[in-house]
Amino acid sequence: MNERVPLKSSLLDAGRFAARAEDSFTLPARWYFEPEIFRLEHEAIFYKTWWYQCHASDLPNPGDYYTGAVMDQSIFLMRGEDGEVRAFYNVCSHRAHPLVEGEGNAKLIVCPYHQWCYQSDGRFRGARGRDTLKDWIPDNADLKPVRVESYGGFLFVNLDEDAAPLVDQAPKLLQDMYASCPRLDDLTRSERYERTVAANWKTVIDNNHECYHCAVNHKSLLELVDYESKAVWSDDGITFSHAVENKSLKGGAYDVAEDENAQTSLFGYIFPCQIPLFFPGSPSCAMFQVIPTGPETTLERWDFYFATDEPSRQERNFMEFIKTVLIPEDVGLCEQVQRGLHSRGYTQGRFVVDRDRPEFSEHHVHFFQKMVHDALKGAA
């Protein structure tokens, strides 16, 4: 039995974690529940990476806004009068009151507290008593911008002003997304579904990055796609993709008519928390976001995108399969693993690695864990 390393010896001691998956043990169990690790991840990972918020089609008109967040940092995106989408911290420059909630449209951004006003491009417009602040306002009153980027029409933000553009960090995945779904530019959000999970965010990501568990735990999924020696896996910077062959169109998890079989299957990943999924059927994308909410709690957010104004029967059945079958299967596994990580009988496990057998290789779990490892060790 491996002896559990006392926390006081070194919080970030990664034990026998190694650069190559074939040689490596997994990240230590304590990295999945210690509050201090979760705190360190904010600065080392969450505040320095690209986070999906919504889609360009959610902001079709000047003045349209969408309220989102990067962890505890509230932000909002808004299409300006010039047609450009910008992002800002959702806080008034005066006394820190949040400016907007939800989604809507506004000619001006008006703070509910003291009615300070801002234009759609974030510039300060006016406030009662502004003359008393004439020496302060020019350099301080405008809203503070946040980096925003469109990635195949999906809008991502990054709190790090110096971060490399997402499209530069992940060009191949975007190409793969268009190859899987040629109508990617026509997609609009149809529905959002959320589910809480009693597990660390990394536990949820780990589970998503391998299909070793699929044969026993996702039998209905394997009625749709063929992983066995037929998946094409590729790595690209902060992303990877699994291109998988479609399998049964009838009698599986949901039926797909011949004229609805419009895209190939692709399971992607963007570090740290975004998982774009393309399943058999009509042109569509399920944007699966893993949102950390605490050391051992996670919010799963699923945004379903289709090229139709109203979901078809096949598209409704697809969403029902995801919500009532696939998600519960994985949630149960993740919550059991999270409990097991506290066992005195477990410290670090190993990766099963066979890069020619995608149906059970776990090298992409290591791919993810190494990015976490390097970010935290680099910030130490």
C-alpha cells in the first residue's frame, strides 16, 4: 500500500507523476480535494485560460448583452453600436455594484446603484456629480475590458491580457470541428441544461478523456459510435480531438434517419474546462462546460446547438439521451471516484496507455493532468 504523503511535507509534491504517460503515475489524490490546491488553481489556471461564454448568435443586434463569469469574476459581453462584440468586468467603476444580469438589450449600461452610465463600448458616459471627479474620471471611469475571441462562432473570454489568441493555441481542433460539422457557422443555441456533481472538476475532466470505462458503463453510447481501433486521436497545443466513426442509425440510443446523418462524430477538448461534442445526426454541437464551484463540487453546463429554429424529433431525442442517460451514467462514476480519492488505501494510480488502441488508452487523461501539473508547479 502506498503511504499517503502528509500535506505539511509539500502541498504541490506530485509524487511519481512523470512527463510521459507511459512512465507516469496519476496526480496525487489530495490535488483533487485540498482547498489550498483549488485556491492556487484560480491564479495558475482559471484566470489565465480561455472560457466559453455564449455564441455570436446570442448577440445579434447592437446593444445585446450576455452576463457570464470566469469562476468568481462576473463579466458581460455586449455588441456595440459598431457591431463589434466586447467583454467587460461586470462592475461599476464608482462603487463596485454589478451592472447587468442575465441577457438583454440596452442603449446604455446604467448602474442600478447610483446610475452611472456607460456606452456599449465601455466608455464612461455620465454621472451626477461628475464635476467633482474631473481629475479622476479620464483615467479610471471607463469599464475594464476583458479579452474576447470568436472560435467557430463560440465566444470565449480570457482574464489574462497577455494570453495568446485561442485560435493560435488550438488551430487544428477548429479545423476538425468544421470537418465534422460543415454547417458550424449556422448553429444557434437551442437549450441549456445544468447539473451539479459532487466531485472535483478534474475528476469530471479525467472521466471524459478516456473510453476505457465505456464498454461497461456507456453501452448505449457505443451503439452510436465505434471506438474500437477506429478512433483517430490528435493533440494540438491545449486541445485534443477524438474523431470516431458513426455506427448504428436505428435501434440505438436515438434513431437517426438517413437524411439526418449530416455529420461525423467528434469529441474535442479545450483546456481547462470546455468540451465541444459532435454526435451522429443533424448538424449540431453539444458544448459541455465543466465549471468548478468548490474543491469537491462542479457544475456541468450543456449548451445544445442546432441549425434549425426548432429542434426536430431526432434532436429532441438526442438531448433527452444526453440528459437522462449519458450524464447520469458519468455523474455516478465521478462521484464514486471522488469519494474513493479520500481513501487511505489510495494515493496515486497509473495510466493504461496503448496509443494504437483508443478504446482503452488513457494517455489523454495524462495530457490533461500534465497541463494542470505544469501550471501549478510553474506558479509555485
